[in-house]
Amino acid sequence: MGASEQPNDEVEAGTRRFRAKRDAILAAAADAINEQSAKGMTFADVARRVGLNTTSVTYYFKRKEDLAAAAFENTLERLSEMLADAMQEATPQARVARFLSLNMTRLAAIQRGEETAFAVLSDLRATEDPIKSRLLAGWQRVFRETRALWGEPKDRVHKDLAGARAHVLLENTFWLSLWLQRYDLDQYDRIEARLMDVFAHGIAGKDADWRPDILDLDHDEREPGRAAFLLAATRLINELGYRGASVQRIASELNVTKGSFYHHLDAKDELVVACYRRSFDTIAAAQAQADAVGGTHWHRLSSTIATLLDVQFSQRAPLLRTTALSGLPPGERRAMVDRSDRIARRFAGIIMDGIAEGSCRPVDALVAAQALMALQNAAFDMRKWATTMPRPTAIALYASTLLFGLFDDRLAR
């Protein structure tokens, strides 16, 4: 009997070795994607990270596109597993708290070197069919599973609100890895509690109402041709990722030659940096104008957020998403992250002044500011959702997710 079982034991051992090596390749691919984007990843780099030769990697994945797709699918599967775990809780608030806790535990394990990071999904739309259709279907599944954390909506307005909440929760989950590294591991539990406090109760003070001003951010461009390139590039990079939005594609969008592109900008990296600067300047302009208008700091904060959401939903001159960061060289990437931090700190200052005057709740202003950065950054992806209702309604529902909390229905009444 023992002799007859031996071949099965060998098969099982071989299967375990195959899976372990495949998992190691997927982990290395995720790291490469996060650093260089999916199109920038190479078999040679992945092989080097795992300690294999390139031929060994191609034994598991015949094409680079298949490897990238498998890394993205692994991310989607892991998110689904965490959401299924969270759904075991009895209430929406307990489910969101559980989902956040699972993510914080995962990020702590990554920081300790016990786990590897997921592949970020920013390049998902830059893949080609039929892989793209399969991945987008997986993303839609994850979105629906996240929306289900709030239960069955009682009407269309509450379904719209649940969609906004699901999107903001997922985007904050992805954004966490960018700013959490600034804290020591022993602070992770505290950060989790403070972020959940914002999710649960929002930032607005108990007497705050929703009457924001939509600020006028239009200004004359000194170089209209360059500005047109920046806007076209921003839209395409937001939709297709850094690598997916080629110079040829940007030029074609404007019906000009590649030579015209290089007349305005020397290189694609310079283009992305210029797009980021334009976006950060837009956010800073909204913050400065809100200060100039005056009023309570709650009113300044809500007006700034409402104005930036209007910019994102208008599709005319959107802000560049952080998805392009992975395509930039390390030096430029750090500079853009530093500028993002300064913007977040300005949000934190507004919140702290609001707390002092009583118009904002006592929250961890730095944590709340990072949550707001994720909110305004991700709103571009909800532009189609926003077109299904009056613009002020879309802005109010989306902003309410953090300003009033993920479980407050006052703006859906």
C-alpha cells in the first residue's frame, strides 16, 4: 500500500513546488508592476527578483501580458476574500471596520517582510482584450461586493450613495500604502482607529450643513498649445495609465503630429510631471480661493472639496490621478509625492482650524487629510456615475462619504 501511495505523494509534492514557485513569480511581478507599471515590467527583471532565469519564468507564463494579468487577478481575488470575510459581520459599520482591519493587518505584515504587496490596479485599463475585458469584469465584481457591505439599498438614491461609498472605501484602501509608511509599525493600530473614526462619523461638526460654494478656477493660459497637451494627456493617462497613454496616442487625440508634442515638451516624463504640477496647482488654487472667500473653516473645506469634485466630474480639465506615479523615475516620483504631502498638510491645517472653532469634529487631521486626498484623486473614475444625476447631487453624495461619514444618509433624503 505504501509503495502504491508513493507516486501520489510525489505528485502532491511536485504540485506544491509548482504553486510555491508560481506564487513567488507573481509576488515578484507585483513588485515590478508597482515600481515600473505593467508595461514596464520585463521577464528578465521578474526572473532576477526570484533568482531564476528568464526561461524558467516563461515555463509558468508564456507571455508578459499573461503574467501581468495573473498578478492583477491575484489582487482581485485577495480583495474578494477580504470582502467575503467582512460580510460575515452583522452591520455595515462592522463590515467596513473589518475590511479596514484586514487591510491594515496585511500592510503591517508587508512592512515586517512577512507578506508581499498586491499589484496595484492602476494599469488594468491599459491591458488589451480579451484580457482587459476579463480583468474589468473582475474589478466590477469587487466593486459590487464592496457596495454590498452596506446591504440592499432601499431606493435609487441610496444605491447611488452606496456606490460612492464603495468607491471611496476601495480608493482609501489603495491610497493607504502610499502614506502609511510614514508611521512606525506600533502606530498602525492607532491609525486604523483614527481612519475608522473618519469613516464612521466624518469630519463635519454637529451643526455643520452642506452649502458649499463652487469656486471659479478658470484662468488664462499663457501657452494654450501646451495647456491642450496637458489636458489631453491627463485624460488619457487617467484612463489608460502611464504606459498606455503613448505620445502618439496623445498627439492623435489632438489631431497633431508627434513633432508638435516635442515642440511643447522634451520627453514623456516631463509631460507627466507637468500634468501633476498643473493638478496640484489647481488644488492649491481651490484651497487659496476658499480661504479668500472666508467663512468657517468647515465652509472653506467643503467648498474646496465640492469645487475639486466639480472639476473631476466635468471631464473638461480633470486632475491627474496618482496612477501615473509608478511610471516616473524615482527622483521625479518622490518630488510629486512630496508635493502631494504639502497639499494634504494644507487640508489638515484647515481641519485643525475647524476643530478649534468648533465647525469640524475632533479628528486626526493628518489622517483625515489623506482620506480626502484619496477622495478627490479617485473621483475622475466616477464621472459616468455622476452623469446619471444632477451635478450638485453627485457632488453632494460623493463628498458626504467622508465629510459626513460612510453611514450618514442626510444628503440622500
